[in-house]
Amino acid sequence: MYPTLFKIGDFELTTFGVMMAASFFVAGWILSREFRRRNIPDDYAWSVVVYGAIGGILGAKIYYAILYQSWDALFSRAGLVWYGGMIGGLIAVTWYLRNQRINWFVAADAIAPALSIGYMLGRIGCFLVGDDYGRPTDSWVGIAFPEGLPPTTAYHLREFGADVDPTLPADAVLKVHPTQLYESGGALLIFFVLVWLARRRPASGVIFGVFLVLFGIERFLVEILRAKDDRFIGMFTVAQVISAILVIAGILLVVKRKGRAEA
């Protein structure tokens, strides 16, 4: 992969950083279009992106530090965990929307497609730097990350609890499921579903509810293949527990908002 585009002295431009920036810009462009469709001034869209970015990065770092009980992680370049970022971004954006007196459900429906595209681009960034990959596989989809974060060696995969042939040396580089691309494809599919749903003009809040359901299902399934060391709740990861909560919350939101519109 290509973790570093170029390096000048201590300055390093990573592909993940470029894709992160691209995700915010593209998400902001989509959000501005969605805001205009809902008669919200598109200037607010870029403010939402800024608040979402700040809250998201802080939330991601705090989530990671709590998860691994390492406050040093707050000041490292690693540890940008999606669910922590989603929670932090949601809090920051909700605060902004309330202060601007923008209807939360209308704005959330506009934000959902933008989130999907942003997530899709962000996961491509993870792929390019060899991060957040899956378990070992001998299938044709397998990809090795010899310079990943960390490399897909037998040693690191064993640390993640993956099933690795015990006869393999620690430095053997293995092919793994490119779960980053699985998620990227899933997020793109969710985006198209939300765009299709928006054309049917459902009650406000329904689109965001559907996003929570679809994203929760997608993430729960991908976590089965992920190489991770945070399976703290039996066979389930923390992300799978949060995914299940999102699915339930999304279903309740759809039922409540749709019922209110029909009443």
C-alpha cells in the first residue's frame, strides 16, 4: 500500500490524512446540496462539517483512550475510532443545530448521506495505510499488508486472536480480508439507498433512522471478519454491541417518526 505520499524533514503527508480531508470536503459538498433541498441555507452545512470534524476527532481519541485505558493515546496520531468519532460528532453537531434553531430531524436526514460518503472515503484511507484489516484468508480476495499498521505478520495476527497456523514463523506475512474495502462498498450502497429514499419524501427523521439501521447491520457483519483485540463481551466486539444499539435506535426512530407523520 502507500501509507506515505511524501516526507520533508519531520513533515509527513499520509494517504490516510489526504483521504480524511477528502471525506470532509466531499461530505460537506453533499450536505450543502441536501440542505438546499430542505430549504436550509447551505452556509450552515460547512459549519456542521467543522463542528462534526472537531467533535468527531475528540470523540474518537477519547473513545480509544478509554477502550485501551491509555491516556497517552490522546496525543498520538493513532486511535481515530469511528464510533467514538460518531458519538463526539453527534454531540457537537446537535449543540450547533440547537443554537442555530435548525430542526434536528430535518438536518439529520440531510447529514445521513453525507456521513455515508465520508465513511466510504475514510475507509479507503484505512486501506491505503494498511489499518483496520480483517482475519487471515487464503481466498482470492486476500491482501497482504507487509507495511501495515501493524503489518499482517503471523505475530501481530496472533496478538489479535486470529487463527494462525502455529508452525508459521512470527515474521511470516499473511493475506487478510480487506475489510476496509468491504466497509467502503457497504457505505456506498447505503448512500444510494438513502438517496433513493429521500426522493420518496418520507417523514423527517426516517432517513436518519434507516441510516442507523443499515450502518449498524453493515458494521456488525464486518466485525465478524475483523482482526481485533477488543472482544471484551464474549465473542462480540465493543463495536458490535454499539452496532446492535444503533439498529434498535434506528428502528424505533423510523417507527416513531413515521407514526407521527401518519397521525
